[in-house]
Amino acid sequence: MQCARRLWLQVYKPELAESDGGVNKRLNIGTEVGILAQGLYPDGCLVTVDDLGKGLSETESLLAQTRKPLFEAAFKSEGILVLADLLLREKNGWRMVEVKSSASVKPYHVTDASIQSWVVKKAGLELNSTEIAHIDTSFIYPGGNDYNGLFYYEDISNEVGVNLSSVEDWIGEAKRTLSGEEPDIQPGNQCSKPFDCPFYSFCASDEPEQEEYPVEILPYHGKLAAELREEGYNDIREIPAGRLSKPKHLRVWEATKNDSLILTETGRNEVRALGYPRYYIDFETVQLAIPVWKGTRPYSQIPFQWSCHIEYEDGSIEHHEYLADGQGDPRRPFIDSLLSVIRSEGPVIVYHAGFERTRLKELAEYYRELSPGIDSVIERIFDLLPVAREHYYHPQMKGSWSIKAVLPTIAPELAYDDLEIANGGMAMEAFAEMMTLNITDERHAELYEGLLKYCERDTWAMVAIAHYFEGKT
């Protein structure tokens, strides 16, 4: 339903799909959450899933013989086969629950459950209700493998009821797609909603060449980009003088049109005014659907690593760092080690302060005895991102002021291309892998080294940006 061309390619040309680590990660998380949900019903019966024919016969037998919860019950009707995550017997029928690892019900969850319900009912089972069990982010893990309360059960029977009359049409359309030639559908919004399509590169290979500086890179453009295209302006350099009015838009337009960078004296002075010692810091965090440390919530951002470059007035710079080993709650050693390095004076320099500031506030709330020291750090935070946004632009940034967009225009030798772990998402996945019990020492050491290099690069990048802004390089 996301895209007819994707359906056709998935069936007839699956070799064209590009592997996506993000998809694999989502599948793994979904599997872990599903297994945990099953564990909340210890008397339940798991239907065979690696042999679908056997699964169908097992389901039929169990429905006739037991009142116990069923996991992965298989149903087939009119050529469509589904596996129900959880079936719970009630007085006069069954309650079907689809288990999701997200923190809320998404529109595609309802579509999914509607198809499940349609097939299950066609197969002859009496369904009283259909629910989505999703992660309840207000749940606080008490420890001891007690996950009662992790899931919030949301009844979507009414929404499913509205969709049931359409399911047959959806299925018919899918069958028509698969009985014909490859659909001629060009890339668009459907390529990433609700998930990135693994066939995007294949479909995009015959697209016309895109503009080098499309009008959509104007920050916070709202309806402006569409208006400009209607007026015949597709590339920022085509926009005439006087058409734009917002200062940020004008800065992007001017730098792009003249192929030159802009750095204001005001921006330079803001950085020059900073005192010493300067503490350039960066955090890495992990978000777990299933919390494993007492006192933590699902999907809360747990800091496990920091890097800090300290710059002194004489120009000398030293580096300090901390990285948890993945085998215990990292929060206390994280903050203890950070506070031992950051003294009581000097600016604490970050890039996008909201992230580090929020993590520090959370730690101060949890470890109240440390709050005076943590508050001292928070009060001295200086954010380089607003300086960049208000006072710097280079055409190569293409409308973005992220550190990974700014850095190549200032210190291209520090770009992240040479790193095994090159962004926050990869860092999160690496640490999650370090937490697994069956990881080899060699793999653990490889990930550990990759994380250290990545986080250190982030803070050294801030040093380079600050120096450039104040004119030291």
C-alpha cells in the first residue's frame, strides 16, 4: 500500500533492493518487543512460524482445544496469510492484539490491524475487539525483569471497523499490480513514508538531474518554495533581487548567487568574547525500547559517552573522554567523570545546546546530590549553533547548519568520511551492540575504538569551528 512499484519490485526483482541497517534495526527491536510481550502471558502457546503450513494447522488445532493465549496464530483467506501477534480468549470470542515497538498508534498500524482483522474474520474466528499494544513511555523500569505496565493497550476496533469494507479493494489492487507489468511510478513522498524504500536508488536512477541549489533548501521556507517554483524559479540563483525578504533567506541567496561565504563581524566577536579555559563537550546516548536499567523509561536518552577538549588561554589543548563498556548502567560514572574534568570556571561549548542541556538536567534530577555541580555546568553552556545560524553561511551547506554541514566548509580534513562510526544513529547502534551478551571481545574492542574516534571528532570539530569564527585560522 506504500507504493505499487515497490510491491512489484519486492516480488519480482528483490535483488534490486539495497540493504538498510535501519530496517534491520527496527525488525530486531520489533522482535525483542514481541518476545517480551509474549513473556507477560507465561501460559501462552507459540504457534510454529518457520513452517506456515504447519502454523495454519497448529492454529486450527489450538483454537479448538485450548483457552490459553496464542502467539503468532496463523490465518489464511482468499490468498492472504497473516500472523496475529496475540490472541486472548474472552467469554464469547477472541481479542486480537497487535504488538508494536513504537510509543503510540500510527496510521499504518491501523491499516495493518484492519487487514489482520479482515483475514481472521474471513477465516471464521469471532473477534470481539482489535487492539494495538504499544510502548508506554511513562513506564519506569523497577528492575528485576518486571515489565508489567510496559505496554499500553489501545482499542482500535472502531477504526478497524471503518476500514474493513475497504480491505478487499486493497487486496484486489495489490493482486492486479502483481499480475501486470512494473508500474511506472516516479520517486516522491511515498519513498520515505512510513518507511524508507529499499528500491529508491533503482527508481531514482532514471530521474532527470536535480537542480544544484533547489529553492527548497531555503530554511523554514513554508509555502515560499512552491510559490517560487510557480513563478518559474527552481534554483536559488535564479531568484531576482528583491524577491526575498527574510534575513536568513537573503543570506543563503546572496552566498549562493555569489558562490562565496558570509561570516559577520558580530559572529566573530561573540566567539572572541569567550573566556578560558574553554570546555568543548559532546554526548552520545542510547535509546532502548525495553529499558534495562532500574529507574529508566522506554526510549529515554541514556548518556553513555562524552568527549571534552579543554582549550587554555596560552593556546594549549588537552583531550579527556569517557565511554561505558556496555555492561551496566552508565549514567553515574558518566556524570562523575564529566564533573571531575569540568572545573568551576570557563565556558562549556556545545553545538546544539538543547541536547546536552536536557541530558544534564535529567542527570541532576536523578542524582540530586550532584545537582549543584551539574547546574554550574548548565549555567555556563555556550551554543555555537545559533552563532552559525545567524552569522555564517557557505553555499556547500545547502540550507543546513548541522555540524556535519558546516564542518566541511571550514575544515574539510575533519569530515566524517574516514570513520567507521560517522553519526549519532550509528553510535547508538554500536553501543546497543556492545550491550549484547554474546558479543566477542574483538568486536567489542572494534566498536569501542570506533566510538572513541567519533565522539572525539565531534568536539575537535567544535574547536575548529570556534577558531575559524574568531579568525584564528
